[in-house]
Amino acid sequence: MTARDPIADLRRIAFLLERANEATYRVRAFRSAANALAALPAKEVAERARSGKLTELSGVGDVTARCVVESLAGDEPVYLRRLVATEGTDLDAEAAALRTALRGDCHTHSDWSDGGSPIEEMALAAAELGHEYVVLTDHSPRLKVARGLTADRLRRQLDHVAKLNDALPEGFRILTGIEVDILADGSLDQDDGLLARLDVVVGSVHSGLNDERGKMTRRMLAAIANPHLDILGHCTGRMVSSRPAGVTGPGDRAHRPRTRSESDFDADAVFAACAERDVAVEINSRPERQDPPKRLIRRALEAGCLFAINTDAHAPGQLDWQRFGCERAARCGVPADRVVNTWSADQLVAWAAKR
């Protein structure tokens, strides 16, 4: 039989493990093995597989070595076959239609802040999922536990993204962005001139989540009034379950509690301001967030808000979590034409620039 690509199979396994929210060490085992083999000539990989010396390589264990041997023999690795066979249930018709309508993801992280993978790896995974674009939104400076980007680091990232876009497959773009902290006074945690250069700005509250109702409302309203803010991220800040095991970013364990209640704010006032200012409300697809809850999605819809169904992905496999956000949006009756990432990249950037 014709040999398969063992490196592609290992990376596919890592992707599926991330998507299934499996333990970090499992994801890392397959991705580390793929990286170790990618550094070697194909002939050496094949020879090591024949002689049983794959496990002598740092990062390759018994399970990953067996997958490589099966791939080189032309067989789909058993581990991969089992993952594919247990991928989960299909979306219902409404959620599936909404997922099909999505053309990109407006909230993702890389290893420049607290994500676990390089920008280019995240971009290629998004392209493989059928996206036309992905917005890179690493954290801003005040979130030190997540290695937030200083102004200088963000400038370097913008230059790096420009180079990557020249090398990526035709028809796919990385859009520049940031997940900027909404500070205690409602200001945004980055230089205004830099925010103006970005394609899309997501603003989120990451501190003072237990502020009293009036203070939190004033804080959010001030941020929404800022012309640089395009999308209000995970607006309640809640955590309904423990941190996902598949996240591998350096700061993730430190800043993700097991559970957290919703922040208290005047939702009607906040959503009315979003509708008036043309700020989209994020439907965060992370399984441990499910933010906002469905009752607030319905209130935002009634207020006339736009939405963005985002993954907040910190690893490639998590880019396929949009299905969870689509399920919740569909149950709340959110139509595709109210979701900004059903638009083309040019339409999205033009909307954000107009704001």
C-alpha cells in the first residue's frame, strides 16, 4: 500500500484531541512527535520505523511511534480511526446552516500571548476548516499572566502577520486584531494609534469581575463608547466548568478558575449601547464559558445587536468549537445576517473601520 503522511496523521490526532477537549499531555504528545519527525528527512523517519528506533527520538513515545509505523504502512492509524469514529453528534439543521454561513473567526490566540501554537499553525488550521480568514487577537499588556503584548511587541506582530499573509494559501487572510482589556475606568488597554491600525478589536473584562452592578455597567458603557471597540467579548465573564484540558498556553492554568459566576451589570443598558454604537456582542464558543448565557443572547437579539460567534481558540483544534456557539445562537433564533463573521473579510474590515 502507498504510505500515508505520518506527520499529517499525528497533527490530525492532536487537532481532534484538542477539539474533544482532551488532556493537555495527550495533545502535546502527538504534536511533539510530529515536530520531532518534521525536523528529519523522510528517509530517516522510514528507516527508524523499520528498525524500531523511533522512540529513541526525543518527543516520540510508544503510542506515537506505533501511529507512524501504521501510517508508513499505508494504514490509517488505529488511534486516529477511533477518534474519527467517536467525533460526536451532528448539528441540527438550524445550527448547521449557521455554522456553514460563518466565513471566519474573530477571536483567536497564538503563542505570542497565552496560546499554545504559532500564528501560522493557527492560520493553516483555520484554512483547513474552510475559513476565509481568522482574526488574531492576542492579549493586551495589563494581562501579564497571559503574556499580553506591549505596544512594541504588537508592532512586531503586525509586521510578522504581513509577511505570513504573503505566504498563506490564496483566498485566506490573517486579519490583525487584539483582545484588549477593558480597564476599571472603561478605557482600553492599548495605544489608541495602534488600535486604529488593527482590523478588528475585541474588548473584554478580565479583572474586577465582582465589581458592583453600577460600577461594572459604567465600565462597560465607557468601553462600548470607544470608537476603537468592535466586539464586546465574553460579556459576563462566567465559567461554567473547569478550564479545558487541551489548552497549552503558558498563562492559561494561572488565569482560568474552575467555575465563576456572572458579573452583574445592567444588560439592557449595555445591549442598547451596543446596538446604538454598532458594537457586536460575542457569543463565545468555549465549552467552559458558554458566554453569554442564552437568556442574555435573546435580550441582545431583542435590543437589535449584531453578534460574532467566536471560538476564543488557544490551540488549533479549538478552532472547530464554533459549532457550540452556533448551537446556542440557533436555539435563541439569531439569524445569520446579524452575525458579523458571516461577512467577507473585506466587509468585516470595512464595518470595523467605519465604526
